[in-house]
Amino acid sequence: MDNLLVAENIYKSFGNYTALNNVSINVPRASIFGLLGPNGAGKTTLLRIINQITMPDRGTIYLDNKPLQPNDIQYIGYLPEERGLYKSMRVGEQALYLAQLKGLSKAEAKQRLEYWFEKLEISGWWNKKIQELSKGMAQKVQFVITVLHKPKLLIFDEPFSGFDPVNARLIKREILQLKEEGATILFSTHRMESVEELCDYMALIHKSNKLLDGRVSDIKKEYKSNTFEVGMEAKNEPALLAELQQKFIVGNATFKSIHTDLKLRIQLQENESANHLLEFLINRAQINHFVEVIPSVNDIFIQTVTRDA
Amino acid sequence: MRNLKLIIRREYLARVRNKTFIIMTFLSPLILVGMFMLVGYLSMLNSSEQQIIGLYDETGIFSSDFKDGRQVQYLDFSSLSFEEALVKVREQEYYGLIYIPEKENGDVGQVQFFGLEPPGLGTVQSVEKTISDRLTKRELMKRGIDISEMEAAEVKVDVEIQNFSGQRTSKMSNYIKMIFGGIAGYLLMMFIIIYGNMVMRSVIEEKTNRIIEIIVSSVKPIHLMLGKVLGTSLAGLTQFSIWVILGAVLLWITSFTLGIDVLSTQKEQMEMMEQMAQSDLSLFLADVYNLPLLSLFVFFVIYFLGGYFLYSSIYAAIGAAVDSETDTQQFMFPVILPLMLGIYVGFFAVIENPHGTISTVFSMIPLTSPIVMLMRIPFGVPWYELLISLSLLLITNLGVIWLASKIYRVGILMYGKKATYKELFKWLKY
């Protein structure tokens, strides 16, 4: 597979504390990769290593199949979790400065900034000081600074945690558009719903170890337990229930339905398929609802983390 | 290198555009000049104030000895009764009354001074001297000694000071060297403290603003630290130059507006020096020009930079280790201590003996050498001592900057933690 970024067997410890223990991830080109884990799992440390802010004790990072070089920072855009700007500097001046640090020439930086400021409708803010801006405005400026040098790899550390809902939606839209344009996006979060919504791939880090990784849909397939939610009407409900309980593992289910019927959660054996259950039910009841239970990322997260504990 | 330049430029502009910087740059010379003018004005007031002292002399032999001066005027009340004289002095609010009683055998009794407040030390001394001189002369005459003969026989001794190469110097020489060295050392200390603090505050600002991680994803932390130290030092030099220029202009303006006064005092000084003998004046001027002024200036800049880089990188590390300025206290004392030590050693040991063991040792120790060596340079320091001192300073600088950058690198990414010395030590090993 064509990976833009590969982290291979990364170890990092701070004194006696191990922050990353043999962690490897592969981030495919032009995809959105979610790095999941509870607070303190080591996500930020991994992102800092990829940004060459901290050096790993062992292990190698490859960008475009080559070991990461100091100059590679110009191909990476990083929006850290703890982010801010110089309060007493003017917006335009500050953006120019940070863009030049990323290797852009002054003229080019200015041209691109004008494009982005127009796009996000913040052109009027060029000469304002950051301390005069609202937090949401400052966040927009930070986002522009992150993407300005058209990096191949965009790294967002907890991108939605600091943003207000309006800006969070805007950032989501921009992230998806950047992916369309060919950028690869790696972001860390402990909010599972954003992974569900955006990510093609994910990795789960817990207590400095990587517990699982891969394509989100593959992981979900792996974690589904051959369970179905069924809603139906039968003439003799107790008899049907008894019969079902004999053949399958049956539990109660709660879902919304316009019918006042029997709502069950039925888990099949591994060698049985959905058709098997349908065949059994079709002669005994009127089926109104039949859905395979697909685990949410949240379920997978909790299941993995608790299993590990 | 390109990034380092960008950082230096930003740091410089951030310092120079700061409102307090601008205000302080233009206000402090004004404050300084204002202070000098105030002190001058007050001392002028003080000296123009004339004290009137009453004299009640029962013996009648001293009235010609108490001569009126610029600051004091004597009024003879001996014709009145003592009580009347006392009342008069009190009613007129004179400074005091000197009472010289006469014993029955014609001797002078216990001299007394009456006043609202105890008289100044100078007044008492001059009164005592006047009376004692007259009495001594009277005693000498009584014993049949010719005073004019004695005065004629008095021999004045004036030691001429030369160094081994035969160069003559005035007695003021050491004093002048002391002043030049002292000013240079003190200035250096102030600069280190003020600009070191500026570096520290700027590091803390970047931490609390949370911009630090955005920047270090583009540049190496050590570049940021060096850029900050260099940019701030340029701001310091700018301020210093402005002060020098402003100082010169203000001095010119004040001497122009107070033209007559300045001239007259200069005249008085000239007269004083002429009294000190013509040769002393020329020697005095020669002393100033004989000072190694050029080398003093060159070494001032070198030690200035050496000391400033040493301390400001420590300040940068402290800034990185804390979250707010209030947390810096525990680290500040060990930084200020060697600076204070340098100043004390300079003002006590160097002045006493510029080439003694204490002065020499402290002008080698890198934490105190910039201050102590600067104070020693006007007295002449052998080149090999300068070489050792500067080499030690350079090596220490490299070591301290390296250690400070390690603490800095870890510290800037630590939020919400109050670092202890133990932790700082651990960070060195990350």
C-alpha cells in the first residue's frame, strides 16, 4: 500500500515513564487517519515526534518512504492541541512570520494569505492585534497558518476540542476538502464520533501501547458479533421467545418503532448467517425491523480498553 | 540560518515596539537629568543659606578670629548681658550662640553652644579649631616662642608618585580608575538583570500564549532561544545608544540654559586646581587620557556580551521551567547572587588591591568575571590573565547555553507544572 507516513517501532520514555512502547502506524496517502486514545495515552508525544519537536529513543519515521529529515517540516502542517498566537502582534504580520518560518518567501506567503483570508471572510482582520480578536477568530487564523504552505501531511492534535461548534463544522469541511485535493490528514482525538464521521483509517493507543489499527470498516467488521436487532409481532409471544432462547442468545433491545412489538437483540453462532435467522422467524412472526448491530468506534474503544485492563 | 534571522528580527521588533520600552528609553534619561538638576538645585539652596551665629565672648580675644564666610556670619553680642544675648538670638531665630566664659584667673572656661537644635558637625569643628588655634598661639607666645619664626620654619612635603617605568601620575589617578571601572561594572550588572529578565518574560509569554508549540514545529528550540537572546541584546544596544545620544543632547541643553552657572562652577574648579598647583592639573588630565580607554571600551563590549549571553540563557531556561512570573522567585536568588557578589568584590577588594588574590580569582570565575575584570582593567591587567578569564568565560558560555537549551527544550512543552530543581536536573537527561 502507498503510505505517506510510516512510524516504525517508536519508543520514547521520559525518565522512568514510558510514553510510547513500540508503536507503529501506517498512514496511507490521501486519507484521513484518526489516532485514538484516552488522555495521557501518548498521542501527543507521537505527534510531536512526527513533527520533530521531540526525538524518539528508538524507531524511525518515514515520510514518502524516506527517513524523516529536518527539512521535511515544510511538508508538514501542525495544529497542536495547546495553541495560541502572540497577543500583541498584528494578525497579518504574525501570519507572515510563521509562514516564512515554514520556508515560504514573503511575497508568496502574502499572496496565499490573502486567498485564505478572503475564503474565510476575515480579510478585515489583517491589521488587528490578536488580543482584539475573539477566540473563534484566532482559531481561524491558526487554521490558515497550519495549511498555508500546502503541506502534504496535515497533523491536527485534538482539532475540535478548542473550537466552537461553528468553527468545528468549518474545520471539518476544510479537512474533507483538503483530502479531496490530495492532502493526507492525521489527527488525534478522544472524541469517537469525529472518527466515525471523518476517518478512513484509525489506530488506538492506550497506556503507551498501540492496541489496534487499520481501515475503520475492516475494524468494524472484525468487531461485529453477528448480532441483529429484530422487531416483530407474533400471536404467541412467550412461546416464540422460549423457542428463540433455545436456539440463539437473546437479549432485550431498545430502538424506536411505530409498532408496539417484541424488540429483541439476537446473537447468532459464528457459522450462522442473517438468512438463517430470517428463515426461522419468517414463518412464526411478522417482521417489522431487522438490522445488523455494527459496533460504534466508541464501543470498540471501550471494549478494547477494558479487555486490555 | 534564515529562520534564526527571522526570529532575531521578530524578537528585536517585539522588544523595541513595546510601549514600556519606548517610554523607558525616552523617559529614563529625562528622569536622570531631572534628578541631577534637583540635587544640584537643592545643594545650591543649602549653600546659599547663611547661618547667623551669635558670639558672646567674655575674654574679648576671639572676636577677630571668627570671620564671616559665605555660609556663616558672626554677630558679636559681648556688649550685652549674657541673658539679653540669649533672648536676642532666640527671638531672631539665629542658628545659635557661642558662649566663651572667662575664669577669674583670666583663663578660658568651658566653651558652650546654645541653639534650637544641635549644630552641624562642621560648625562645631570650625568653632573648636578657631578657639584652639588662638589659644595655642597665646600659649606659644607665653612661652616666649616667636610665631613668625615658627611659621617660616614649617616645611611642606609633597610626595611625587611614579611607576617603575618613570611615568608620573597624580594622586587622583587611582580614584579616576576606580570611577571608570566601577561605572562599567555596575552598568554591566544592570544590563544583565534588566535584559535577562526581558528574555525570561518573553519565554514565559510564549508559553502562556501557547504559541510555542506552533513555532517549534517549524524551528529548533535552540534556534528560538538563541534568536530571542540575540534579538533582545540588539534591543538593549539600541536603548543604550539612544541613551548615549539623548544624554549628550540633554547635557548640552542643560549646560546651555544654565550656561552661567556651569561656567562659574567650572571657574571655581579651575581655581581649585590651580591652587593644587599647575602641574597637578595637567597630570590629572594626562591621567584620564592615560587610562586604557580604547581597551576599556573594547573589553566592555566583549564582557558585556559574554556576561549577558551567560546569564540570559540561564534566564531563558528559568522562563521555560515555570508557568508564570510569580513562580520564578525560587530560581532568581541563585542568579542574582553571583552578580551581587561581583559588585561587592569589585567595590571592596578591587579598590583596596586591584591585583590581590581575591580580585584576581573573582576576575577568573566566569559568573563574576565580567563585572570584576571590568573594574580591574583601568588598573592594567596582564594580557595572559585576560586570556584565561575570557577563555573560561567562553567555555562556560558554551556549556551553559547547551545545558540551558536542554532545560528550555523540555520546559517549553510542559504546562501546568511547577518545576523543582530535581526535575530540572532530570530534564537535562531527556
